Amino acid sequence: MDSPESASAPELPMMDPRVMDPSGELLDISGMNPAEADQALEVLTALRAWHQAERRMNEASQRYMKLGENDMRALRWAIAAQRSGRTVTPTMIAQHLGISTASVTKMLDRLERGEHIRRRPHPVDRRSSTVEVTEETQRAARESVGRSHAERYRVAAEMTPEERGAVIRFLEALTSTEDTAGSASASE
């Protein structure tokens, strides 16, 4: 007999407004037939599964490269900037990550000790330095993150233009709900 700890918890219908908002106070879906409501829930369930898969992929890449999330974000951005011919500075990394330059300095110290980056004098501004991602780290990033991004792009590329348009509109509409959710939380 399974103990409560070993049994997996049943999936709860937390995204289903028929369960979470049965009175329709937040969302009136009384005009939808049950099949349409079920399909809308399937969309959100699939999106949730994608978020979980993406999180697992990111965590696997971080473990593979033995780095934290901000380290990985900084390296991916710096690699893209380097490949675009741009000079990368610590200030630019701080702006991209939305963290302080002091935090970036600590991060770059750690990345340099791990031989992920090299710092060089800035070619124009003597008060600044540039950041270069090492060839070995670029290769490791390509093998971990690059492969998964290429596969995601392939999936999107195989869609018809109409399908891509529908997905874009859907994701943009979901993104716009952030403003509504943020203003509701702020007023509480």
C-alpha cells in the first residue's frame, strides 16, 4: 500500500474557472459550451507544461555548465552580443540583467575564476573593461542551451504562418494580462 508521501498528488484543476470561480465573479464563461471551456483549459494546461519543461531544461543547462541562472543569462547575452560584433562591458551586462554593477562585478569575478570569461581593457574607454566569453564556454553553451533553442525554433518554423500568427497573438495577449494582475495586487 502506498504511503501518503509516496503517492503522487492528483492534478488539481486550479486553472479551471468552473472550479476556482464557480460564481463567475472574475470571469463569466456561461456563454461557452463545455467542450470550448475544456479546450481553453487544455491550452492553459499545455502552457503550464511548457513552463515546467522550460524550467527543467534551464536547470539542466545550469547543472551542465555548473552556473547559476543570472550567470547563464549573462553568458547567453554576452555570446549573442559578441557574435553580433558588439563590445560587451560590465555595465551593459548589469543593464541587461537589471542588477547593480557591484553584483555584476562579483559575478564576473566568479565567471573569470571559472574560466568562462576574460576581461580585457576597453579599446576606447580606459576607465572600462570588456568581457569576452571563452571559446570553451561558448562551445558548452552551444551544446546545452543552443541545441534546445534550435529545437524550439524548428517547432515554430514548422508551423504555418497562420498558426504562428495565432500563437503570437495569444502570447502577446497573455503578456498584457501582467498589467491587470499587477494593478490588482497593488490595490490590495
